[in-house]
Amino acid sequence: MSHDASASALGYMYQVRWALLELLRGAVEERPDGAISLEMHDDVAWEQGHRPVDLLQTKYHLKAVRTLGDKDDDLWRTIRSWMDTHRPGDPDGPWLTLVTTQVARPGSAVAALRGPARRPDVALTLLERAARESTAKESKETRERFLALPPADRGIFVQRMRVLDGAPLTDELDQAVRRRLFSLPPGDGPKNAFMRQLWAWWYEQAAAMLQKQITSVSVDQVRSCVEHLRDSFTAATLPTLVSRDDWRAAQSEGADFGERRFVHQLRWIEASRLQLEKAVMDYYRAYTQAVLWVDDDLVAIDDLARYQDDLVDEWERHFDRMKRSLPSDATEQDRQRAGEDLLWRLLDSATVKIRDRYDEVFFHRGQHHCLADEGRVGWHPQFLERVRALTGSAVHV
């Protein structure tokens, strides 16, 4: 049972991943104005004006060395699905495409239905023979239904069939998708980051289609997504790799930042509970994103260090001004209010940027919290003494 469930899950994953490859293929070949749907008309379907024009059945096998023949259950399950989905004898019906990781057996109807040199008349004769001669119990009902079709309907039915065999396996689809993209960022790290974002976007679209929140995704939509992602990998900007959902996932896994120094620093100026929650999220996203950027060679460690040094330099100017503006008899409440003013003055003013056109506020704010966690910046006028007391070690600013 667990093996069957695993195979089914892999089949669904393959179906979803193949759909993106098919969408990109259509973008540059025969369907630049089309759209792809999942589990609407078939496993995968091409639409034109919300009408299905090509129904694709995907068949995935862990080991694709086995060939596909005319009596095999995979083929007849596909034919049964097509007969159930659309009237077989409809001359204006959609194309019927079998996508399989197996290879068509030489001399078979399956082989006669592949490629530009399709021979549907030969395939019809071979399918009729296989339907009569096969003794497989699993396909008996389907074969009888196929043979019961009027001869003209059978001919039209097979005329609409196509086979795409030897399709890439699951772990080969990423490379196949890359080959369909006419331009990728230079360098392996940026390329991998780009592909992770593209797949993440596609999985969101696939989930929305499977939940019937949207009906399809068009070629224009995938083209726009690719162009938007590509624009985020220029010298003047950077891609955002960590979302609020990533933070929620970290929380569900037990991430706890309650005793971090940057949180203590916020408590020293009486930050509200909501401010603390938002600060922790910004810290997590900014810290994680900086790590991913460095890992993917999108940002050099020296560039990140220079950016943080510039943030510290800006903080020093404002911190000194805050301290000088406090009266000698300032109360603790005065110091807390001054610290909160300093915090928001810096967090709300993104004058220092890691890239000229990268202006995500969470990263700017989160990096300030990263520096506060290291004790390099602070908000309360006496933060340095308090951080030293908290850690029991010297902190240099």
C-alpha cells in the first residue's frame, strides 16, 4: 500500500513539473497564446480561449528502461481516460497526447504515433489487432469499448492521438526547463537561485489550479514571471528569497528568538508585543536571506560587510545626536522614548542600500536587528552597558 501511495505521489509530482516544461515549450513553439490547466480536462491540458485543444496524459515510471507496447495496461488506461473525457469520433476534438518516460516498442502502434512522421492509419490497424488478441483482464472492458466504436469513429479517435515517449525523468526536468529558458543569470549560484524561485512560483500556481482557485496559467503569465525574476538578478538589484511563509514555517518547527540580544534591546525601550513579533520576523528573513545570497554567489561576503558597516556608520551619527539631546536629569522613561524614536528613525529611513534598486524594507530593518544582536548598534542610551551585563563579555562598538 505504501509503495502504491509513493508511486501515485511521484506521478502527481511529475505531472505538475512536466506541465511547466510543456508551458515553456508552447511559449516558443506552437501555442504562444495558449494556457495550461491541471486536472481540469485531463492530467494536463492546453487551452485556447478556455477550450481544451490538447489533452495530455502523463505516465511516470521510476525505471524507464522498459518499453511501452500495444497491449500494455498504461496505454489502455490512457485510451479509457480519453474515451471517458471526450467523444472519440469528434473530428474537431482536442489532440490526445500520451507523455511517457517509457520508450515506444519498435513496430508498435505507440511508435507509429510519435514524432512529426506519425502514421495514424498504421497505428489504427495495430491497436485493433492488440485489442482483439490481448488477454489482459485489466484492459478487457476498455478494449471491448474501443472495438465497439464505429470504424469511422475509431479512425478519427486514433487520428487525434500522439505519443511523446522517452520523456525526461523527474530529476531531469529541471535541466530540461533550464534549456527552454533563453537567458539565465551568469554563474551556477545565481542560476540555481533563479530556478528555485521559478519552481516555487510554479508550485503555487499548480496548487491554486488543483484547489480550483484558478482555472489555468497562460504562456503570458509564465513569460512575465520569468522576466520579473530575471530583472531581479541584475547588478542593481537582488531577488527576495525568504518570504513571510518561510518565517511561519520556521515558527511551526519551533524557532524561538525570545532571548536573543536584539529582542532584549527592544524590550529595554518598551517595544510593544506586535513590534517584537515583527522585529523577530524581519530578523529571521534578513539573516536567512543574507546567508542564501552569499551561498548562491549573489552577494560577496565583503559586500555584505561593507553594507553593514555603512548601517553602523549611519547609526553612530543618529545615536550620538540622541544622547546629546537628552538632558542630564533624563528619567528612564525619557531614555526609553528617545531610544524608540531612534529605532524608528533608522528603520523607516532606508538611506543605505545593499544594491541601488533593492529596497525591500524587511531586509533593511532586519539587518539593523542583526547588528543589534551582535551589539554593534543599540537603541537605549545605555544599551552597551546592558548588553555587556547580559552577555558577561566585552562588546566593542
